[in-house]
Amino acid sequence: MTNTLYDALFARHAQNQAPFLECDDGSIVSYAAFVRRAAQIANVLTDAGVAASDRIVIQAPKLVDTIALYAAAVQTGAVYLPLNTAYTEAELSYFIDDASPRLVICDAKDAGAMSRLCADQKISVLTLDADGTGSLTVAANAAPDTFDTVDRGPDDLAALLYTSGTTGRSKGAMLSHRNLVSNATVLTVHWQITASDRLIHALPIFHTHGLFVAMNTSLIAGASIRFMERFDIDLILSELPRSTMLMGVPTFYTRLLGDARFTQELCAGMRLFVSGSAPLLAETHSAFEDRTGQLILERYGMTETNMITSNPFDGARVAGTVGFPLAGTQVVITANAMPVAQGDIGVIEVKGDNVFQGYWNMPDKTREELRENGFFITGDLGTMDADGRISIVGREKDLIISGGYNIYPKEIEDVLNDIEGVTESAVFGVPHPDFGESVIAAVVRENQTLTADTIAARIAPLLASFKRPRQFVMRDALPRNTMGKVQKNVLRSDYAP
């Protein structure tokens, strides 16, 4: 029997006694012990009626058993569907109805609500609690630690991940064994990850970054992982001298830079800092280099595509860009489905083994965004320079058209963020009776002395009049989703006339 993803990530480690997951409580799980635990959970899944292609919904804490549950789902041929632990009962209702899973695993505190949601479809519910107890755990402890892996090929589905929903209703991206193996393999080679590496893992595991980038690349390489329940700056600082890699979102790096204990000496053994899931400000990039002597490696990807581009491991990592297309991935910049001239702004389209199979239960949406020639229309706006380096300008849906002019929010945000005293900004459009849309800038300040009038005066010489915000709103923070992406749909709703 062959199982494309299980064989690539897990089966190879059945006899590997090297440390895999090092946990907050001091326990260390070897690769071999992890493979045995996954087999125990696989037996529990099949006992619960799970068969090949069945969906398994997981809304559980970040635990070793949650990762083992991922391996077990792959081993049984099921489709792994992780959900944000912050989702409410009302939000969960949509995912349960849409995915029609065979089994749901959740924290015991949520079991009552989850059972109500699953009753009509007669979906089984098991629990996995933060303290390591729960019905799944109890059953797994008594189960055999071997399992006959179910045959699955490259084109079979391995995971169903719902988009973050920052611009509308969440869509279920269908990811195949090939999608996940190909991308993890390419990233492992590109970032030169080996069994000698030790990754600090403080990301959530219900998202592409924490699960399919951080976890899968470590599994491919046989690296060890310092497995943290959440981002804890004291823990991060204490583990840096013993580690070689950190994968995070921009917030990780701004918080580290805000702590005087974060020094170049502390990072002497680190060889790779990766940032993704949200844009990294150029000033953060520069400040990090000044503090540590190292450059953050920024990459770009989506739920539907896994990773698309990366700044080079060896070579220039340019602030404000997301690097070059990864090996085996084609990227074109288009307007009206035709390539634009070099350097012009257009929609980023991508093709490769990393690109998903389509949207679950949404054939029309799939046809709309996945062309017959295999290119996926990302909806992101970007440019490509003569060397092939990609820069992201913003989302197509965030494009502001005012008085017939196209206005790209990132251009204005870059100017605003360069003003001393501005922590960050978000530019968006709202309906206007004369111009179609009016430009608004939400600004987070370091102190209250920086006024809207001062900001307007500072940017006046730097931006054409049609690009200048007609209104500045001062906020304590920008609305974000769990991966740190600014939710401009929330801002548009908040400030709509």
C-alpha cells in the first residue's frame, strides 16, 4: 500500500528515535513514539466509522495529540479539516453543514454545543482537552499502536481548509496529497532545512502556515520542534539560543523588537527567521537587521496555493517584496486575463502542483477563480521586476476607484507608515456620491500629539491629490483575523456613510 502524504511525512520516521516535539511541560516526543501515537488515534478514527475520503473536523487545543490526529487522518485516508478554536457556535454551524463530516473532535467544554450542531446529520463527536484528557485520548490509550495505512494517491484529497473569510463567506479549499507534499518538499530544499534544525513553533495549527509550512517541512527534514502552546515572548527568548529557526507572523517580530532582551547575541545560533500570513513592514525588516544582524525571510502564499514565492535563502532579501516564484510554480501578472508589461500592476495568477483542486461544494466559484489552463486567480495585486521578483500591492477587492482613478492602498500606507509616530495604517474606500469612492486612512499612533492635520500635511508633497485620504480615523488598533491580516471589510463597514 502507498499513501502519498503519509509516506512522505510520517512512515519514514517509524524507527527514528530523534526528538520531534519538545513541549511546554518539558516532555519530549520522539519521531518513532509520535508515529505509534498516530496509529493509536487512527484505530480510534476507524472505530468511529471514519473511512477514506470522510471529512474529520478538528477544533481542538494545540497539543501533541492534535498533530498526531493530523497524521492519523492522513493514515486512514480521511480528509483533515482544522478549524479556528475561536469560532463561535453560529460560525461552526456553517462549516459543519457545508463539510458534512463523519466525525468532529473538540474540547470537552464545547462538546454540548458541537453535539447540537451535529445531531441532525448524526455526526459522531469525540473530545480532546487542553489537559490531555478527553474521550479521544482515553480511547487512543487503549488502542493498538500499529495501523494498516490506507492506500491514497497524489490526487486524493488530504485536507479541506476554509479561507479566512476577510472578504466574504469562507470557502473550503480542497488540498490533495500532491499539493501538500510538493510544496513542503520545495520549501525544505529552498530554506535548507535539515535534521540538525530546531524550529520554534508558536503558530496556531489550524492554518496553512503553522500546519503545512512549519510542521510539514520539519517532518520532511526530520528537524526537531520546540512546540509552544502559543506565542510567549519569555519562552521565545529563552529558546532562541538553543534553536535555529523561527516561523512567525509580523506581530512576532514587532513584539521581539519591543523587548530590550532581544539582542544579536541571543540570536547567534539562529539561521532563519521566516515571516508570512500578513505583510511585513519595511521598517520592521530594517529594524530587525539593525538589532540582530540578520534579515527576515518573507514569503507569500494562500490557503488555496500553499506557498507561492519566497525571498532567497542565499541572496538579497529585499524589504517590501516577497521574492521569487518557488521551484515548479509559475506566476504571471495579468489584467483582463492578459499579461501586463514588466513592472506594471496586475492580478497575480499562479500554476503548479501546489495549487488546490477547487472549492468544496462551490463549482461556480471554482470555475470563476481556477482557469481551465490551471492558473489560479489569487485576487492579489502585484508587480514583477526584470529579475522576476514579486511585490504585493494589495488585494484586488481593496482597490479604490475614485473619480475614475485607480488607487492602490499599499502605496498610501507605505507613505503613512514612514511618518514618525505612526505605528501602522490601513487605507480603504467607502462609497461617495460624486467620486464613487472616497479614501479613508485608519491610523494607529504612538501618542496622541500626532494629529490628522499633521499627517495630512506630511503626505501632501508625497502623493497626488487624488490619492490623499479625505479622512483620517485614529484607532488604538486595526481589526485583524487570527493570522494577523487586517480586516478591511470591517473598516469599510465601520466607516461607511
